[in-house]
Amino acid sequence: MRSNTSMTLYNKVSGTETYQRTVISEVEWENRKAVNGTKQGKLADNTARVFVWFAKSEYANYLKPKIWQALTTKTGKWTLSECDVIVKGTVTDEIHPATPSAAAFTLTNLKAKYDDVLVITSVDTNDLGSFVMRHFEVGAK
């Protein structure tokens, strides 16, 4: 598998309305669009499957979700957890509440500004085989 883009990951800081942003430089991102039938009609169901490789330099800063949440200083560290947010490509916007010097930038603002803003729904760890083949498979909706 080959990387086709970067990914911006927003880890939600437990108990707050803030997120920590991390750019993962090389991932394989596969968009999926399915149609689900409902009584009201057909609705598009946009999802993605993203492969994050252990062999990339960012993996050295990965922590399991409970360990990451327990850190008092999370700077430079990241995790993959359900309900975190991913965006296809490199994004520089920070999600944060309003402060006296700046207006809030919310998840709603992020979704309005960028395509391919999705919430992680599953994380599978594929850690068998050689190190270059090991990866996370992230499902998002």
C-alpha cells in the first residue's frame, strides 16, 4: 500500500471543548460513498478508511488512548480513539473555545471550512508481519 495524502488528527482532550491537532504526514486515505435506503428516501453515507503506517516517523509519538488521556502535557504525543476527528490533508486551524483575545473555532467551523472532516468510528491495530507492513486501519464517518 502507498501513501496518497497527509491527515490532520484532532484528539479531543477529555472533559474540555479543546482538541489537540497533529499532522500525520503519510497515510492512505480511501473515501467511500454508500447509499442507505430509509423510509424518507435515500441518504448518502460518507465514510473513509485510512491506513496509518507504524514505519512513519510520527509513530514514535503514538500512545494508546488511555495513556494519552492520562498525560498532563500532551504536546507532541497523539492517539487514535473513537470520537476523535480526522481531516484529509494538512490543516493548520486549531479547534478551541472562545478566549478574550480570539473567537471560538469549533468542530462546526471546521466542517464548514473543509471537505473530508470525519469522526473516527473504529481503530484496528494490524501489528503482524514485518514492521513496514504494520499499520492502524481507521474507520471514520
